[in-house]
Amino acid sequence: FTNQRQLQTTGVSLKTTAQEIKIFFVKMFWAKKTKVPFISRKMTRDRFYKLRSSLKIVNDLDVAEEAKESDILWKVRPLLDRVREGCLSLPRRDKVCIDEEIIPFTGRCPVRQYVPGKQNPTCLKVFVLASPNGLVLDFEVYQGKNTFSGQRLGVGAAAVLQMVESVPTGTHVFFDKFFTTVNLMDALLSKGLPATGTIMKNRVPKQYQLPGDKQLRKEGRGASVMLVRREPELAVTKWFDNKPVLMASTVYGKDPEDICSRWSNKDKAHVQVRRPAVISEYNDNMGGVDLCDRILSFYRMSTRTKKWTSRVKTHFFDVAITNAWIQYKSDSKALNRAAKNTQHEEEYQPSTKTRTPQPEPSVRRIGARHMPEKMDIKERCRNKGCKGKTYIRCSKCKVFLCITKKKACFKDYHS
């Protein structure tokens, strides 16, 4: 489709191949100091940008107008379906979590969202089902109010109900306060799926007469109280740490409590605090999506682009690679494989910066041979006590020295 797209727009085919596209999806650098020979020998920088501007995964002429109107993401739909198919084929654990994942993007996009509180608030939002170790099991890109059918319980609840369609009965589901409602808990319990999540204060039913924040604050950190509804089962737990935390669960409650180490701003040290069982389980199993985000951020394909399709493509390639890495580590641990040596001769190795040695005092004071010359790069001044950076270098000593109105490091160094 990439060759076809270029032929339609310019009349000349790119003549690209599957092998070249494979090279394209590797992070590439052509700068002199950060060049990766394994990549730069096989593709030029101009070729890379030409491929990126024409990269297509669907033929526009094959997509009906009705499909384009009903699916905003039709330009990347084949890739989304293929990655999701791979995620759905992965084994499910007995505990999973659901959370939001963001694709940072500030350009024009029909499904762009603004999510306050995120590191990159302007983004594309994705609802993700993941295991506690960060393995993505299912996802859905949010396209607005028409993303989910039957949103009687709200967008968050509709997202959860769609995500859990692929998990077996008896799986414990964890999510945060954006999703949690009592009606959602009841709906999941009717499907045989126990659930746990933080809950907003205004979503707790009025019949739950929980003690006020001031009362728990008087009891000190670690104080907690639990109220239980019998039919259908639901436990609402309030725990006071630095501030009150509300939890709702159909499987966990206050007991058995354990002891955790928490930081005290008052004592400037770690203190031991009592912690309910529901808090402990939530902390252990809720971080899967955040862990996946953290792994993605390490080596994200961060190419600058104004095309939302390019950003979505690179993001879901990253997701597939991250899933493969997590699955590989899990399988290697289960099979007791030795750690793999990832250092290859073709792998990028940054050049070590060698520092120019200090010349002999006799050489430094030769006089007319020491002339300032302007360089293309800026480096730290070598005069003792100076912490500035300069473009000026001594032609004889080959060290950088400041020459400004306020600094005479070049003169001081040679006198």
C-alpha cells in the first residue's frame, strides 16, 4: 500500500520492500556523533523521511465511504486489529487490571483528547486491559461518545465491560476511581468477575454511614473501617494514610491487615503503618498498565510528526515489541534459560569522549603560537575555577578557553 500511495500521489513508485520497512521501524540516527552504522549503511536519512511520509497500511480505494464514516480510525484499523488479535491470544492470569493509556500527540486529530493530570495531557486515549507484569491483553482506542455501545452506566463502566469480555469467569479485576461505581461492581459480580477499585466519595451509596475524615485523623495513620452489604456482596473500606482512601470490592475487605512502611513528613523517617488487605491487593495488582507505559517510554519511537496516523502506527508497534519482551522474559524464567547476551557488534555504542591532556608549562607559554580559534561545538572552559562553556579554543594547546567581556580565561591560562 505504501508503493501504491506514492504512485497515486506522484506517479512514481517508491519501490520499497518488506526488508526496508523492517529497517524503517528501528530508531535511526544519522548525526555524526550518534550515527548507527547498522542503519545508516542500509538507508539514507532522506529515504527514511520519504518512506515515513508515504507509509500506508490500507488502500484508500478499497475502503467504502460508509466504513470511513462509521470508523474514524479506518486508516490504521488493519494494524489495530492485528495487534489486538495478538494480545487476545496471550494467556490470561487470575488477576488483571484496567486503566487508561495515552499516546502523546498535539497535532490535529479527530479523536484527540485532553486528559488533565497526565504528563502529556494532549493525547489519544486508549483503554487497556493488562496483567500485573505489564503484558497488554486487550485495548480499545477511545473515539468519543460512540466508542462503546450501551453506555447506560457511563463511559468508564462501558470500557470495563468491553475489556472483560475476553477474561474467564473468576478473574479478579482491578481499576481506579475513574471507572469504579457500585452498579459496575454489581454488573461484574453477576458475570462471575470479582472486582476491586478505588471509589470517589460521591459514588458511595448514602446508606454507607462511614466515619468522617476528622475522626479517622484523630485515630492516626493506619486507622480503617469497613462496611459490608450482604446481597449482592460489596465491601466499602475507608483507610487513613496521609489522607483518606476509599476502596470498594466484591472480594477483599479490611482483614487480614498487614504492616507496611510509609514515609512520615513529620518525623522525616519511615514509619510502620497498618494496612487493610484490600489496599495491599490493589497495590500489588493495579500497576500493570503504568508498568507498560514506563517500558514504552524507555525506547519510544519518538519521531516528530504532524500525522496522527504515523504516531498511532509507531505506538502500537512499540506495544507489540513490549509485549514480546515481557513474554520472552516470562518464558525464559519459567524454562530457567541463561540471561541472553544483548551486546552485538552491530549494536550502537556511543563514542567515549577523550579529554585533551594538559600541555607542559613550557609549551603553554610559547607566546605567539597560542592563537584563539572558533569551533563549531561548545565545550567547557578548561581554565581553573571557570565553569562556563565556550566556542573558543587555543590553536596550540587544543583546549577550550573563554574570551568575553567579563572573562579573560584565555589570557589567564597562558600567563
